[in-house]
Amino acid sequence: MSSAPEAILAGLPADIVRTGADELAPHLLDWRGQKRGQALALLLPRSTEDVQHIVRWAGAHSVGLVPQGGNTGLVGGGVPEADLARLSVVLSMRRMNRISDVDARGLSLCAEAGAILADVQGAAERAGCRFPLSLGAKGSATVGGLVSTNAGGVQVLRHGPMRSLVLGMEAVLPDGSVLNQLSALRKDNSGYDVKQLLIGAEGTLGVVTRVALKLAPAFADVSTAWAAVPSAEAALQLLARLRSGLGERVESFELLSADTLALVLRQLPDSRAPLETRSAFHVLMEVEASREALETLLAGTMEAGDVLDAVLAGSRAQAEALWAMRENVAIAERQEGKSVKNDISVPVERIAAFDAEAVQLFAREMPGSRPLVFGHLGDGNLHWNLLPPAGVESGPWVEANAEAARRLLHDLIARYRGSISAEHGIGTLKAAELARLGDPGKLSAMRALKAALDPLGIMNPGKLFV
Ligand SMILES: Cc1cc2nc3c(=O)[nH]c(=O)nc-3n(C[C@H](O)[C@H](O)[C@H](O)COP(=O)(O)OP(=O)(O)OC[C@H]3O[C@@H](n4cnc5c(N)ncnc54)[C@H](O)[C@@H]3O)c2cc1C
């Protein structure tokens, strides 16, 4: 880039450009507070035409474009790199947040990329249906970010991740052309399904501008319960029993270790333990069935010894209080200090064995380190995080041990034929590990796609690839 930054930015409409340090600052720091980036400016498009203009401008000036939604991503993907030769701008989609075409009969709606997840959920509920994807960051995470990370959350068990919920998409590709696959068709076999490439691409193949999303009918009946279970294996038995009794109607099945629950209780003064019973693990479950049906299934599992104790929510408010215990884990963990965050998956039936082996591995190789295990057990996806030994300052410990800890855990994952990223994505945090452990055939196809669609390398430089 030869011209001065001011001259380059002059090629954009002034009302979408921000260069003030205070306005840029929150966009340059990731949610965990662990990565600080650098950018020439913050751009705030209002329309797809604005995005198209910006993408063409970036290509002409060789400026990196870093799409950003709610900046709640956990792998550093939405923050520009501080150390690349190429200058970047943050492309915040937050002003493009309209929700339209809510179709309760056809079960779909249309949302711009900057629409916030909680607002999408609210729009669906007002129309008498629901958008079946939720996660702890629902008050800030946007449709564009959720699509671009192929986010999961607490209902994947029944409805799948974001990839299963996208019916149509509009996006601006790196050459400035618009991909218009927005129609909410349930079936379309007319050649490559290009929108699927952008789902989970973490902003490296284009800018998602609008999405048609699949909705689900409102619950006929819904019940929520919290159970104390003696082991992860017992939790799997409980899941099997629920599924044999209710089939597809098991909506969520979340696991928290005793240490995870203790951390939430320690960090969030308003939280209360749902049960007095002490146990190695806890399960939060939600099913589309009556309270009586869930109670009967839990009673049977208690007789078999797989559940030690359980409580059923008596109202929606009680159910929400139980959900808050799960959804606030990430916030409690951030308050506690730094940790080595991992987001892994293994085949569901092997997850208890994996957890037991990982606990032994870290007790041997990193004595004193404290695993913090929670997540979406029904999907085979655990957040297998690591806290420093008690009393040790977290920042320096994480800095010194994160890489070795990740390598240990990921080598074990490779043995279990699992994934080093179940739902958060690769970003910069796991790019080196993807290069080390990823399937060479897949990596070379990824590089070929990137080179074909973005030959100038303007889209989210430095992410996914090392
Ligand atoms: C408390 C908490 C709980 C969470 N729980 C879960 C969970 O249960 N399951 C789960 O899957 N994830 C979870 N996450 C992480 C999850 O990835 C993000 O919350 C969400 O998907 C990111 O949305 P965002 O709008 O904040 O995206 P950002 O963080 O802004 O961006 C994420 C990535 O998407 C790209 N991107 C953003 N918008 C666009 C766009 N319009 N076009 C192209 N690329 C774009 C960015 O460049 C970046 O690479 C959690 C995060 C937090 C903080």
C-alpha cells in the first residue's frame, strides 16, 4: 500500500468511516481480553451496496477486511492482527440488523448479518414459533458471526448447528460480486451450494450480509431438569434413557463438572446450587414433554443408580434460573482469571473414556493444573479448559503453558479421532494446531478455495491458515 491512510480512506463515504481511538478500542480487543489487534479504521456499512463498495475498495488498495459482529468469538477471529505487513480495517456489521419476512407457516425469517441472536429469537417467538439455537452470548452475538463460525450452542442435539438452520444467504464475495442465494427454499440442487462454503469460513471467503433462517414450531410442552450424576458415563446412560423414552424430543443435554459448578457459585454471587447433593457431574436437560413424563424417566434412572438426585423446574422462571447456571459459565471463568480454553469433540459414545484419560494425562504431565469440564455432552462436545494450580497467578501460567497443554490435549483428541474445534472455530488461536493435525487433503482443498475466491487475500488475513 503506497498512499497515506487518510488518502485511502477518502475513497469511502465519510459516514461509514470511524478513526477515533476510543471508538475503535472495543473492536480491537477480543471477548476474553487476551488478544489486542490493530486497524486503520472501523467501517460501519448500512447496506449490502455499502459492503460491496467497501470490498471493491479493499481490493483496489490491498487493505485487509476483518468482518465483525458482536465480537464474542473465542478464537481471535474477529479481531485484526497487530503484526501483519498488510493494514486492515474492522468491518462491523452491527448497523445492518433488520429482521424481516417472519413466516410462521413456512417456518422461516430473514435477518441481516448484524441482527443480534436474542432479537432473532424474540421475533420468532412473537410470531408463535422459535429459532432453535441459543448460547451464552445471545445478547451480543450476531447472525453473521454465528453463521461464519457455524456456531452450535445448547440445541444442536435436536436441531443441528447453524449450518442446519441456514436456508438462504446473501453475501459479498471478495471480488465484490453479490452471492444471492437468499430464497428460503427447502430444496435446491442447482449446482454447488456456495453458501455452505461461507458457513464456518470465519470471514475468510466473503462477507455475509443477509440470511434466511429456519424456525421451529413453538414447544407443545417443555420441561427442564437438573440432575446430579456420579460420572460422565452415568450421564450418557441418562441420555440414552431419555432418548429411548422421548426420541427426537430431547432438546438439550448439558454437562457441568463439580468444579465448574463450584466456579459459577464462587464467581457469581446471585447464583444458587440447584441441588444439595454432591456429585462428580451435573446435567441440565430440556425436553419437549410433560413434567410428569420427564419425572418418570428420571425416577427410572435413579433406580438404576445413574442419577443421584434431580430437581425439575416448576415454572419458566425456575427453568431460566437453571439455564443461567449453565450460560454463565464462560462469564464466571473469565472473572476467575485466564485459562487455557479448549473446544473439542469426540464420538459421543467415547466421551466419558476421553475425559477420564485426559484427567489422568494432565495429572501426570501438568501436576496441579485444574481441568474445568463442561459442555454439550449430547453432541460429544466438551469445553475441556485448564486452570492453573490453585494459588498460581493465571496470566503468566497460561502464557507459559497454553501451547504445551493444547498439544497434549489435541494429540489425545487425534487418537480418539475427534476435532480440535467442535464449535468455536480456528481463528488465530488454533491455526498452528490445525496446520499440525489437520487432514492434508482437506487443508490443501481449503487453500485452493481460498486462493480461487480471494486471490488478493483481503478477507480476514491471518485467520485459519498459518
Ligand atoms: C459467553 C459465551 C458463550 C458462548 N457459547 C457458545 C456456544 O455455546 N456455542 C458456540 O458455538 N459458540 C459459543 N460462543 C462463541 C461463538 O462463536 C460466538 O458467540 C458467535 O458465534 C460469534 O458471533 P459474533 O457476532 O460475536 O461474531 P464475532 O466474534 O464478531 O466474529 C466471529 C467470526 O465470524 C466472522 N464474522 C462475523 N460477522 C461476519 C459476517 N457478517 N460475514 C463474514 N464473517 C463474519 C469474524 O470475522 C470472526 O472470524 C460463546 C461465546 C461467549 C462469549
